[in-house]
Amino acid sequence: MHGFRQAVLLLRNVSANLITCRKLTGQALNRTCLYDFHVSRGAKVVPFAGWEMPVQYQTSITEEHLQVRNSVGIFDVSHMLQTHVTGKDRVEYMESLVVGDIRGLKENTGTLTVFTNDKGGICDDLIVSNTSDGFLYVVSNAGCIDSDWALMSSTAEKFQKNGKDVQIGRNTNALIAVQGPRMKEIVQPVVNFDLSSLPFMSTHVGEVCGVHNCRITRCGYTGEDGVEISIPSVAVVDILEVLLSSQKASVKMIGLGARDSLRLEAGLCLYGSDIDETTTPVEASLTWLIGKPRRTRADFPGAKIILEQIASKPSRRRVGFISTGPPARSGADIYDESGSKLIGKVTSGCPSPSLKKNVAMGYVSTDSAKNGTKVKFEIRKKLFDAEVTKMPFVPTGYYFTK
């Protein structure tokens, strides 16, 4: 299936759930500094988490998806929240909000982590980098900007009232993600340092196309090698034009439709769909996010509940599935192999352009979470065969130095 209809199907999980995360109040949707650039390149623009964003360009979502898997694609992710946390108590402050071992981060390295609440639920997922410039660089989801900023602001105020030294500020740069196995071929010629020295989840400030003070972080949301580049807004269009004109490898702009199918093939969670305030990191199969020092100190929100689940196992877990028949979408019921017992729900699903199979994620009772377990999906009142399988569905291409 191609074109706009596929885009709508792929984004059903994304938009519906993120709108609940960012409560819209009827005001006009936001636009990134690249909105006119997208329109000029024939993008189909849709509402997304309070923003007008490109869902696809002039090709199909499947073609855009395979462009990233086989070569290079560029995404506008300027709608995400970029925050700087400064002050000598910035690490203590950040660790009061997340489960990650921020204290253990070496300079210019980062980690994926989650905000949690007192019940152990996930309030958002984010990346925190410990820069050598005296601040933490935090990137969190567009759909949760209001709630994330409110949480970070109120916590900073509490710290300050208790005599702690911490301040937070928004970074208003544009943010683009350059993703794909040939990323280095198009990015290396335009930066002033060796990308081989920048492994996965590390960050560096340098020049891009001669523009100073660009932050390049080796990470992304596709499962491929890639970088996210924070760029002064006035320069981002010029930099994009240079990258898109590269003769080193095929490179194209990519929309949200392919972003969703790429992240699902990579087994990556979408906030508001696969994880939310009703799911804990343990239930979400994200226990690895909780560093040993944090488990020992048990000083993060919801620690008692989360650590009890680690010790005794939760009642449900997030797992991956391969299925037959039509693709399962968010909310589809999952039954045991006999089709008689309800054991869970699908949270994300789509046809995999890379595998030519249906892939999905969802939550099932822990006794049904073992790889190879046969289950049934209920789709349009009919049952279809599915099987629990390991994730990621497609091998990742992250770059690690030897």
C-alpha cells in the first residue's frame, strides 16, 4: 500500500496517542523553522503532537523507509525539546527525575533514560548527554514538551529553594537527524573532525559546512548509524541543501510515516503508545536503563515499585511479534494460542518494508512473553496467527569504536 492512505495507517498509533500527551487547546499548530522548506519540496504535512510536520514527501512511505535502510535519509526533528541543565548540582537534579546513571557518564557521552513518577510509570523517554562544556544536554519528545518542561521547571525551583545550584534553559536550535548506513559518507566531508572518533551515544561540538557551534550527537530513532545535529536555525536550510546535494551517496528528506515504521523494525518504543505513565521500565523491557548505582541507591521516582518488579517479575511485559493476515494496529487484542484467553494488547504494528512481514509490539502476561510463544491477534473480529519474537526485528547498525 502506498501514498497518503499508508501514511495515515502508519501514523494512527503516533498521532492519536501523542495528542493525549500534549493537550491541545485549540490554538494554531506550531511549525518548525523548516516548514517552508518541507512544503517547497512537496511534503504532505499533517498535525503531529501539536506541530505541522511532513508525513512523507513525493515518494511513498515504503520507498522512504528503504532509502534510510539502504543509504541515507534526513529528518526534521526540530519539534523536539532541547534543554541545557547547568549548575554544580545539575547531576543530582537530573537523577532526581530519571532512572539513568547520569553521575557515571563520561564527558561527551550520553544515555537513553526515562522520567518516572512515584508509581514507577514512565512520563517520557529522553537522551541525556554530559557535555564537556559544563552542562547536561537533554533531548525529549515533542509530544511531551509542556509536561516535561513543567516537571523540569518545578523540580529546578525546589532545588533552588533548598540552596542547590541548578538552572535550566531551552535551546532553540534546529535539530536534524541524518540516518542510514552511508551517513558517514555524506556528513564527514562537511564537518571539521573525524567521525570515526564519535561512537554511538557520544556528542561533539564542531563546524558543519563552516557553521560554528553545531552539536553532533551519534544517535537516532531508526536503528541505523546516524547523527542528530543541533544547528543555529538561520543556517539549517543552507546545511540541508549541501547535504542533499551530496555526490557521495543517495540522500533524501524523510517524513514521519517512515520514521514510525523504521523505529518499529528497530524495536524502539513510541511514547504514548508503547510506553506511558501506566507502564514501568520493567514492564516495558527497559530494565537495562536502570544503572546498578541507581538500583543500589534506590533514589529515583517510583524506585520501590520498580525494584520490586525487578526482583519478583512484573505481571506483564512488552514483547515483539511477527504475524500473519492483516497488520495489527494499536489496541488489537492478543489471545493465547487457543484463542480463548485474552492475554494482552498490541501497542504498535505495521507491515515491515524490510522484512515483507507484519511486525508489532505489545504487552502480554509474563508467562506468555517467551520467544516462540504462539498467540492470536484479533483484527476486525477475526483471529490471526502471531508469534512472540525477539527484537529488534531488523539488526541495528549502530557505530561503536573498537
